[in-house]
Amino acid sequence: MTSTSRSPGASGPPGGSGDTPAAPPGVPTPPWRRLLGRVPAAARLPWLSSLAVFVVQQVGSGFAAHNRPVDRLDLDGVARALLTLGPLLLLVRHRWPRTAVFGTSAVTLAYLAAGYPYGPVLLSVVVAGFASIVAGYRYATWGALGMLWAGHLLAGHVFHRWLPPDGHEAGGWGTDLFMAVWMVALCTAAELARVRRAERARRQREAEEAEKRRADEERLRIARELHDVLAHSISVINVQAGVGLALLDSDPEQARTALATIKSASKEALGEVRQVLDTLRTPGDAPRAPAPGLDRLPELTEQAAGAGLQVTTEAEGTPVPLPPGADLAAFRVIQEALTNVVRHSGSRTARVRLRYGTRELELLIDDDGPATGDGPGGGGNGLVGMRERAAALGGTVGAGQRGDGGFRVRAVIPLRAAEAEPPLQ
């Protein structure tokens, strides 16, 4: 409670600034509600609640006038006007809360100072003060309520000789104490409502941010999957297309083999792309085909051989079944590393080593170089994707030149931390 400024996002009560609820699902929307829906939320007025306050004050004050003490006046036109002005000010309590709370306090003070009978005249102040505190204007509300209470004290104990009715004696302190108590109760209840509303807004904001993060993570996962699938397959297709064109006239049989490799690689790429897209079309459903893993490593080396790259693989330690997330990440890291060898290395051989540990799996992918054209250098999208995959499981990926001119990709994927991760599909 250190600021008089308005709290962010506290422009009105939850659900808008009007009092018109939304129609239940499946119920036709009345024409008047459709017309109201075209009005901007900032321009809507809480006329239903204001009308209810108007009726309660007019009727309740009428009953109070019949049983009024001898030192209070009967209701007249001025009293009815003051009882109407308070609810009218409530119409602007969401757009201008301070105006509403000060206005209703002034109108109520004028009504009481004029000697009219007590009744539900304080209801306008209660509603306006509650709305003002909930909107974040607590200091303004305290000032308005303090003005009303101090004015009532002065009117009842200092200026009562000059105020109507004639011969009015000083009022008792019971009424003043009652007003102080309900003012404190009003401020307390409104402050609790403001805190609860701020908490709801905070939870909603956090939920929206979490949903946005999930959407961004899903978008990145899909981008990585598409990149890994397409980059590898298109690299194989590109190499084999060059071989086929070069040997089309001199060695038709070899050209036919290259075309068969192109057909196989493109078919597999289309299948994997379709699998990725199916997860987008049917969220929450299990994929139709299992995610690729290290069991497809022989198939991967065969595709690399079709692109002219001879790959040798070896495993150290005792192979263990990998969790789905770690299995897919290991396969994609090897796939991307071999794709980079095909695209950026002058070497036609590569070595893949898998070192199984009790807590982690280490992958080493080496080629003897030299680099041709723009090598990966650690800054390509493929290496970024490998690092993101490993980081999602708590692992690391490093890539760089070896001292003998070759290139090495080293990935470490924790196995236990990955057990809780879902398949990156």
C-alpha cells in the first residue's frame, strides 16, 4: 500500500466494465445483447447495478422517512435529487473511479448535513469506494471516506446550530462510530478483493506466458525435426543427382543406381515429413510410426554410403535401451553430423563411436577433412539444432577442428535425466 497509481490491468471488474453477462453456450443471443456487443468495452456503463442502488436508496429512504426521529427532515424534492445523483455517479465508477467515490461522498455528506433521515443513502458510497479500491485507487478512496466522516462529525457536533432542522441538537457519537466501523470494513473487504483480483490476473498472465512458451518450444521442435529430416535426405539426393548426371551417358548402370538411391531417400524423407506434420494435425495423439532411434543406425550408414560416404561404427561399453527422447536425440545428432560431412568435408570416410556409461551416452563423429567451402564451424543451423536437442535433455554438444585437420562432433546425452522426457517427435 505505497502507491496511489492505478494497478496495471485493473480498469474494471473481471468480465468487463458493464454488468451484462455473456450468453450461455448454445443459447441464441438476444438482439439487444448483440447490439451491446458492438459497443467498445470502455464505453459500456454498469447501468444494472446502478439502477439497483437507485431503487434501494429511493425505496429504503422512503421507509426511513416514515420512522424518522424528530430531529430529521422529511424527504422533499432536494432529497430525492440527492438520492438520484449518487447512483448516477456510479455509472462512471469503472472509467473514473476517483470521480465516482468523491462525488458520491460529497452527495451523501450534503444529504446528511441537510438533516434528511438516515437510510441506505450510504450504499452509493459503499459501491463507489469498493470499485475505486479494487481499481487500485486506495489513497483516493481513503481520502473521500475520510472527507465524508470528518464532514459528518463537523455537521453533527460543530455546525449543527446553523444546519436544518431548526433547534437541532448535537448528534450522538454512536452514528459516527458506526460510520467509522463500516468504512474500515469497506476498505478491508475491497482490499481483499483487489488482492484476489491481482492474483487471478497474475495466474492468468503466467498461464498465457507458459502457453506461449509451450507453443514456441513445439515450434522449435518441429523446426528441428524438419531440418534434420530434409537436410540429410536432400544432401543425399543432391550428391546422387550429381553422380547420375555425370554418368548418364558413360555409365548408365551407375546412373540408374544413383536414381534408385534418390528415389529411396526422397520416399523416406516424405514419410518422415508426413509423420511430423501428422503430429501437428492431431495434437495429443500418438504418432503412427515410432520415432527413429539408434536401431536405425545401420540404415543411416547405408544412406550415407549411397551418397559416397563410407561410415564405420563402433560401440564401447555395454549397450543399454535408451529412453525415447535420448534415443531420438542421439540418432538426430549422428544424422546431422554425417550430413555435415557429406556437405562440407573433402573426406569420404567418417567414424561413429558410441560410448555407453552408467549415466550418460557419449557420441563421437569424426572425419579426416579437409573442409570444402564454408564448413560448419559451429555456427550452422544443424549444429544449433544438435545443441538444442542435447540441452533439452541436460546434455551438451561440441564441434570443432581436430589438430590433424579433421573435424569432430562430440555429444554427451544424460540417460537418467532423459528418462522423464517425452519423445521429441
